[in-house]
Amino acid sequence: MADDKEDLTVVPLPTGETEEEHRRIRSSNDRDQQAEREGRKNRHNQGYDEAADGKNPDPPVERIVDE
């Protein structure tokens, strides 16, 4: 069983993003985290934060239709 591991090759999972796109996303995440550490509100993350905190109430139900 131990010999089986010696023949394995690690292959990264295929992704659709380029190295440039990966750097852009990483940079954006770093800026978001820095703003959060400094206590600044970040418009980019506001919707995510409100949803996670439960601050977005359910939309009002206009009508229910039984079909």
C-alpha cells in the first residue's frame, strides 16, 4: 500500500482564471480585509455583510397564487 503513494503525481485542479485574474482577485481581497481591520465600511462587501448578519429583511409578499 505504501508503494502506491510513490507513483502519484500531484496535479493542480484546472481553473478558468489566468494568473493575472488570480492576482487581481487576491489584491481585491487584501484591500477588503485591510478596510475591515481598520473598521472602514466597504461598499463592495456591504451586501455580503448584511446578508451574513441577517440585516436584510425578507421582501414583502405581494400575493400568493395557487395554480
